[in-house]
Amino acid sequence: MNGAECLLRTLLANQVKVCLMNPGTSEMQFVAALDRVPEMRGVLGLFEGVCSGAADGYARISGKPAATLLHLGPGLGNALANLHNARKARSPVVNLVGEHSTGHRVHDAPLTADIEAFARPVSGWVRTLESSAAMGEAASAAVAASWGPPGRVATLIVPADFSWSEAGDPGCPAARPSRCLPAGERVREIARLLCSGQPVGLLLGGGALQLRGLRAAQRLSAATGVRVFADRHAARMTRGVGIPAVERIPYFPEAAQALLAGFERLVLVETRPPVSFFGYPGVRSSLTPVGCAFYVLASEEQDGAAALEWLAQELGAPAAVAADPPRPALPRGEPLTAAAVGRTAGALLPEGAIVSDESVSSNAEIWPHLAGAAPHEFLPVAGGAIGQGLPVALGAALACPGCKVVALEADGSAMYTPQSLWTMAREQLDVTTVILANRRYRILDIEMRRTGAGTMGPRAGQMIDLTHPEPDWIKLAEGFGVPAARATTADEFTRAFEAAMREPGPHLIEAVLG
Amino acid sequence: MNGAECLLRTLLANQVKVCLMNPGTSEMQFVAALDRVPEMRGVLGLFEGVCSGAADGYARISGKPAATLLHLGPGLGNALANLHNARKARSPVVNLVGEHSTGHRVHDAPLTADIEAFARPVSGWVRTLESSAAMGEAASAAVAASWGPPGRVATLIVPADFSWSEAGDPGCPAARPSRCLPAGERVREIARLLCSGQPVGLLLGGGALQLRGLRAAQRLSAATGVRVFADRHAARMTRGVGIPAVERIPYFPEAAQALLAGFERLVLVETRPPVSFFGYPGVRSSLTPVGCAFYVLASEEQDGAAALEWLAQELGAPAAVAADPPRPALPRGEPLTAAAVGRTAGALLPEGAIVSDESVSSNAEIWPHLAGAAPHEFLPVAGGAIGQGLPVALGAALACPGCKVVALEADGSAMYTPQSLWTMAREQLDVTTVILANRRYRILDIEMRRTGAGTMGPRAGQMIDLTHPEPDWIKLAEGFGVPAARATTADEFTRAFEAAMREPGPHLIEAVLG
């Protein structure tokens, strides 16, 4: 079989079953091979950032890598922002990039670029294939590299002639490495710390923010009084009624520092010492008190949930139950605000829903109301590169057929990868996109003041304004093939959201915020 | 004044008057400074690839750099594909990228990335600013670096604290370097070659494809019989009635090799030995005969037009006139084909129009009919990264108020940077976008066969198909604020195109090809 078929079969042998692609001439062999390897699901994106963001979303929900297939250096370039997010989310991604054939590469043709240089800043592993005979081994190595732990972007660059040449048998499946536990001495040290009577914080990230880790943390909190916090930018967090609640670190450093004041000791689980998203004049970047001591219960490579369970067992902490917050009441007869969107979503999200959040300045108003929603998975901004929300929703829907996916999307952010809507329509994915339309890069109004840039003059204001013209999200969605509705009151929004929750398939609701 | 104001004032002192921006928190000071430096025109793009592609188009038409303003590593990532094109077009671009403040950068916050690593593959010059006091000098150095010659992308990375701190006076303007002439011995050697009676080809690129160079080449051709060819991927080519015609190198290597067969000697003017766009099994990448000798009349750094004039003078070649092709007849009562689009455009383009071409598989049918159009500037694909056509048209319109700009855009390619339409609407730019809607990545049907990938199976076909769903370009354009019309016959297209040529401002015509 040729190299392209060998690669697809090697991916399948490694349980990589979805390939998000935007192919060109140098990837034609992969496209052709889809008919010989029908178990591989090829999903077309009209823009590469859709593919890379979807691979991130797929990994966050399935825990497994999807493959991307990108066209040369510029195709990879278009994928980089969402690969940055995947890197920060520690999502495993098998990132395949076609390259000119080896004979052609030396000629500096128009599309020739330094693909490895593009790939390195976002990849934990980069390799340019050396021969067609190495295809199977290299593809398995790429999958293995993507597993980590922690998960990472593994970029395999494939010269076209190695795709069209004979490549022999597929590679052997790579063994999935298991995550280690911390040393017993470390667990006992932290157990003693929690019993010391000093105020201690417990900061969870990574896999520790799913049910098992949250339950163990709840036992610890009930038994010792330790305060449990969540890394705001962890890839995934389970939340809702019946799920132990944790306190999320606020976005702005002053609020975060106020929350963490008094915690001179912080236990870290699959995360690092918390820092501010941006730096500001005269504000510390570190969110913990000066001189705070950090205790790593589980590093990003280790199994945080199992470590928390061990710690709970060490302390003899019994199972704990906390009072659930009430399910929010639907807003009625109100103007449409981000809070109203949050209440409606909190009231109507079905159990097992997935929320992809890129609501930016609206998030603070929405977030509290989802605490009382049915249990759901919350996928926040991980790397901060805008244009993540829609592709991550797309990938989550691919990973979990039968799950209702809701993308909470700021209107500015939605403009970076709106082509995601087309793939949602083509694949008939069960994604409801809510556009939080305040017609502005609202967060920048706040950041303008915070960075000391002074008052917003009229010319500055134009650079933050999304009216003149006002994008029409109904037309944009329909132009991409997704049915859409506009809501200007809370009741209209509730009706549209209710309908979208009832009817599978892609929907878009433009929530015009008052 | 603070660093941001110092930078803008230094750019202005260097005649850089337009800044294409998609700012975030780390660039707020630049946004605020727009009100203190009103001579700087800030133009907002909703996606960074719009900004970088527009800077390329601006440079191709004005010959001067525009500035971009991008948000951290991921913002730069989104701009890379069109910066790749700018690099290949040798367009001067002052590429400004905000960075976390120096105190914050060390904390590995979510948006932290290796910005220099992102920048290097597309930049001829990269510098991370070392202090606010260095702002003026660094900004002038960036402009100077962008000039080249040849023009290049100069990336200046600006930590946020250097924007908000005191920076002193603006930098001194950089002197614009002039392009050199070749050595006299070289000119005389090539003059002897042209008189030798051997078949010689003359391949023009860069600035040699504008009026002065074309006229000199025409004199040489008339006097010596030298065949004059055009680099297909040069940034800009003047064309139409009254402009000396040259033969463009075909896209596919077999046709190009057939055209150049027999030319064992090729004189190069601001270009390099021609190579195929892609490599194919069993096909040579070089387009010239094996053993072809190359004679560099002017390198990419030198002044090709002046060198051609010198050569013509050396040979005593008199002014020459060639018969102009007729203006094409408007198609009537015909189905809408790419050729019909070409005839209508050829018949109706006003003098001085600018054509941004990303028509891909439709180009071969359109191209011949523009030969008889009124004199115009043709901006082809330079680096091959898809998503160039609309932003380049946008930038060209910014560079040349009063010029009619026409973007000939394949429907697949238009999907990479459709956000360009919004900026065209906001700035009310005189750009008519023609979407050549064949609902397919048509070029890949051809490339699939050419790369030996075999017949197109149904699953492969899905990856090249743009129906299911069919994008609705009328709704997309209107969603971005651009009035739009759909044409399904040649007559409908002509009516819509005529109206767009008559009425200034942005228009989109979806040409549904039969």
C-alpha cells in the first residue's frame, strides 16, 4: 500500500478515527485513500483553524487524539492559533502536514516554507518523515507522542512523494502510557499539611476537574476544611447539580488575589501556580500571596484524580454531600442580558450537555447560573487565542454523538472561525451556537482602562466597535447552511433555545444583548 | 510621549500612514494613541489574515509599507499565511506584534507563546523591543528593513510595558534605499547574447512587469526577436490595451516546459529560474530545458526596469509598438462560464482598475480576455497561500482611493478570509468581489489525477465538494454588510458587473458557473 493508506491504517490501529482536513495538492493521496480506508472519518473544514480547534474539542471530550490534515506551511499557519489553544489545554492532537515532494522542496516554489519552524512553537513533538518506508513507524510514534502525558500536539510532516510511494505495512499500535501517582511520602506530607490547621488552598486543573477528582476534593474539603479552587483555563470541568462545586479563580488579578489572600499554602493538582491572564501597570502577575508555598500533589504528567483519592483515603475522609444549588428560573418579561442567557441555559441544558465557552465579557454574568444546571461538561478558553469556541464545539460534537453541545460565543470572537458553522451543517452536528451580540469587543473597553491607556477617544472607539456595519448573524449562519433565529428579549431567547434543545442538529441563536 | 504614540509618530515620519489592526489587551495603548495621532489611519480587521493580506495588497499598489498591529503569538499565527504571500510578493510590510509586558512574560500565562519563532519563517527582519527608550529607533529600523530591497516583512515585537512607558521623541526617518543597476559588463554581455542569433528568452518579474519595464522589453523584442515571458507569481503586472503584452508562464509544468522548450538561454530580470508550483510523480520541477543557462540582468535587489532600458539603449533598440488585442465583446444569451466572466470584465473594466486574482481553476479561462481590457494592474497569487484575494483587494483599495478594484475569487478560496468583506463595508472601499462559484475545490479534481492518486471515490469526492450545504454568498456578503447579487447567466452577470462598475463602494456578485 502507498504511504497515505499506510498512515491512515496506522492511525486506525491506534484508535485515531477522525481526520479533520483541509487538503491541497500535496495531500491528495490521503483524500484518495479515504475510499480504501472507510473506517477513517474524514471531516472537511473550509479553514484550517476549524480543523485544529475541532481536534482540540474532540480530545477534550474523548480523551483521545483526532488527526488534522493541513496543506503545507501556510495551511499549518492558519491552524496555529487553535493549536496554541490545544497545547495549553494539553489536548492530544496528531497534526499531519503535507509537504512538497522531496525532489520539489529544494526549488523554493511559491508555497515552500519552513514547516518545522511553523510547527515547533505549538508542538511537543515534530518530525519530518524521512522515507515512505518509515511511514508506519512514524505515524505510531506521532500518536504515542500526542498521548504524553500530558497530551500534546504531535506534528508529522509528510513529503508528498512518501504518500504516493510504496510504504509497506501499517505501524504497530503504540501503547497508551498510564499516568503515574505521586510518591507516598508526598501524599503523606500534604495530608499532614491539611491537618495542620493552617489555611490551605487546593487548586485543581487537568483531569482533576472531572467527577472523580471533584468527589475526592469534596471529601477532603469536608474532612479538613481545605478550600477547593479550579484553574480557570483547564481544558474541561464537570459541573451542575449533583457535581461537587469548586471556586473558579477570577479573570482579573485583583479579584483573584483577593480570593486567594490568606492562603500562604497552595496544593497543586495537575496545574501550576496561578497567574494573571494579562499583565497590568503596577499589578502583580502572580495571583497568590507573596511568599506562598506550593505543594505539588500531582504534576501535569500525573493522575490528579487518583492522587486526590489516595489523599482522601490517607486522611480517612468519608464521602461527602453538599447542598445543590437550585435550577435557575427562566427569565420572563425581561430584557435580554447575558445573565438572562445564563438563566435560560442553566434551566434548559439537558443532562450530559457540553458547553463550549468563548463568551468573554459575558462570561461573568452567565457562569453563576450554570451551577444549577443539569450535569454538563464545561470547556473554557484554555490558551486564550480567540476563535476557539465554535471549532471546539464542533469537535466535541464529533466526539460525543448524542450529546447536546452548546457554544456560548461572543460576537467578536465568533468572527475568527465562522466557517465552523458550515462543517456543523454538513455533518449535521448537534451544536447550538449562541452569539452574544453586544456589537463590540466589550472586554477591550475594560482592558483599555486597566492598561492605563486612558479614556476612549472616538478614533480608538472605532477599533473596538462592531457596528458600522452591524454583522447580521442570521444571514451569516444561513449563508453557511445553519438555521438561525434572532432574539431581542429574554422570552424570545428562551423560546429559541428551547426549540434548539428539542430538535437535534445545528442551530444558531443571535442573542442581541440589551 | 508613551511608547505607543512614539511608534505611531515614527511610522508617520517614515510615510507609513495606514495601520491594519486586530488589537487586544496588549495593544490597547496603540488604539488609544490613534486619537492623539489622527494622521495615522487605523483600519480594523475582524481576523488577522485580513490585516496581513491587506498590507500586502497596499504595498503592491503603493510601493510603500502599511503597518499591521497583531495581538500576541496567536494573532500573528492567524496572519502568517498572508505574510507568507507578502514575503513571496516581496512586499514591504511593517508587522507589529504586541507582547505581554516584560514582567508578565516570564509567567507562562495562557497567551504566552514564542512570538519570534512564529515570526521568523515569514520575516526578513525580526526584533523584540528591548526598552521603551529604543522605540523610535526600532520603529525606524523596522521601516528601513521592510524597504529592502527587495521588500520584506519586518516584524517588531513590542512588550506592552514599552508601549505604556515614556519613550522620548519619535525616531528619525529612515532613508529609502534606491535599487542598483547591474554592472555595465553584465549588460554588454547580455546585449551580445541577444544579438547572437540563438533563441533567447527574457523572463520578467518584480517591478519589471510595470509599464517602464514592459516598454523596454518590447523594444528589445522588436529589435532582437527575444521572447518575453512573465513570472506567473510576480506581485503585480500592468496589462491591457496600449500596454506591451508578455507571455505568462503556464501553471502546469508540462505546458510551461513546452513553452520554454528550445530556450537554452534565459535572461532573468528581478526573478529566479522558473519552477513548477507543485511537484508531480515523474515530472521535472524545473520549467526550463535541462542544461539551460541563466543570465541575471537584474537580481531581485536591483532595478529591472532601468536595467532593461539600459540594455535597450545599448542595443540601439528603437521604441516599438505592437497591435493591441481587441476589447472583448460582451457575452450575450450564453450560459455563465468563467470565460464569460472574463469577457465581461475585459469589456467593462475601467482604465486604471486593479484586479486581485484568486480565481484558481477559473483563471485559465478568464486571463486571455483581460488582454484587451483597458489598462489595469493585475495582482496574482504570489505565495500560493489561499485566502489572499479578498484582503489584497482591500489593501489595494486603501492604497488607491478612486481606483476601481475587482477581486476575482474562487468560491473555495474566498472561504479563508471572508471577514475581508466587513472591512470593505466599513471603509466603503470601491471593491467589487466576483465569486466564481463552481461549488467545488475544482483545482483538486485536476491535481488528484496529476498526483497519481487515482480515480475520485465517493468519500474522496466529499472532501472536494462545496455543496451539502451550498454556501449562500448573497447571505454571507449581506451578513458582512456588503450588497450582493447572484448571476446565473452571462447576461445577468453583465448587468450586475456593469452596475458595480458604475456605482462606487463594495459589491459582491456570486457568479454561479454553469
